[in-house]
Amino acid sequence: MTIVEVSLLVSACIFAGSLAGLFLHWALPDEHMTKDTLDVVRLAIGMISVLASLVLGLLIATAKTSFDTTATEMQNYGADLILLSEAFRDYGSTANTAGAALRAYAERVLQDDWPQTGMPRVLQGEDFTAGLLLEHLREAIRALKPVDAGQTWLKDQALQVSTSLLRQRSLLIDQREPSVRPAMLAILVIWIVLIFVGFGLNAPRNGTIIVAFAVCALAIGGAIFLVLELDSPFRGIMRISNRSITTALTHMPP
């Protein structure tokens, strides 16, 4: 199920809850609709509203933090790719094999996470082909045979940067796992549905109320859409930019 479909389903559930409340307002016996009873219902709905607001705010903050962290790490990833490419260029023609391996790896990362058509190739878990390309890159660096102190320093720097790339890649793979758990989202939606059941129970029955409930349901569905989009940094309309990787490729010889 896509993010849009999940958001629309949430909106539909919330709107159905409000309609259920309106129906209960009509169907319940009069002794269940006294002022004291409705006051207690309002207090209960107010308590649930506070809890739902806190949880929704927490989900948005968690998803935004995860999104920003991934975007920053991709920028650092691109910077390390550029640094490694410059080291190979300074090393000389004997590093051409390592430079070609670096470009092949960068192109694979770009194709996996930002394909020209369709969804990202790897949504969760590890792309073993990219992992092998990175290992080939490290082997090419280790195979370099420096002839002076300058090349020795460049080789050491290249090994350090390749180790940094391997560490950052592992972190990025871990961050592909969603930070917003389905159980938490489901509990939040149940709370909000109960809130709207209470609203419908206390509301008059007319077209304006129904339209208001529909607008509120769509707004909350939009909030869930925002949470899920931020929690999926490599897909959707809000995915992170590929500028860091494409910029790194422009610094690499074809």
C-alpha cells in the first residue's frame, strides 16, 4: 500500500468515526444523552485529544529528525567521494583502476536510490552489488604501490576515506528501516477515530458539520502523509536530493 493510499485510508476511517458519532447521537436513548453524560464524554475526548496531539507531534519530530540526519549523511557521503577522487587524481595514472572503481560505485549508488524511472532499486536492506563494488574499490587502493612519501600519504588518506565510506554506507542501510512503527501509527489513528466519534456524538446533524468533519479528516490524513513521507527519505515526493552524488560524479574522470 502506497503512502497516499495509507493517508486516504486514515482520512476515511476518521470521517467514518465522525459519521458513527452522528448516528449514535440519533440512535442512543435519551437517558444516554443527558447533559451530565455528554460533559463526561467531552472530558474523556479532551484527554484523548491531548494524548493524540503529543503522539502526533512526536511522530512528526521523529520523522523530520531521521530525514535531516539522512540528508546530512548523504552530503557527507558525496564529500568523501569527491575527496577520494581528488586523491586518485593527485596520485597519478597508476590510480586509474581505483578511480574507475570509484566511479562505478558512485554510479551504482545513484541508480539504486534515484532511478530515472520507477521506485528506488533498494528500499530496505543492503544492495550486495554496491557492496561488492565498494570492496573492489578498497582492494584497488590496497593494490597501489607508492614510489615516494607523497604517494604513500595519498594512499593512506584514500584508505581512511574508503573506511569512512564503508561506515557511512552501513549507517545509511540501517536508516532505511522506518523510524515510525506501524503499531504506534495504528494506535494514534484509533485514538483520533474515537475523538471524532465523540465530536459526532456532541454535534448537531447538518451538512455544515459533515463538511467540517470531512475537512478535518483530510487534514489529519495530510499530517500522516507528511510523517510517512519524511520517514521515507529515498522515495516519494519529498525524498532527499541526489545533488551530492551527481556533484561527486562530475569530479570523476569518465
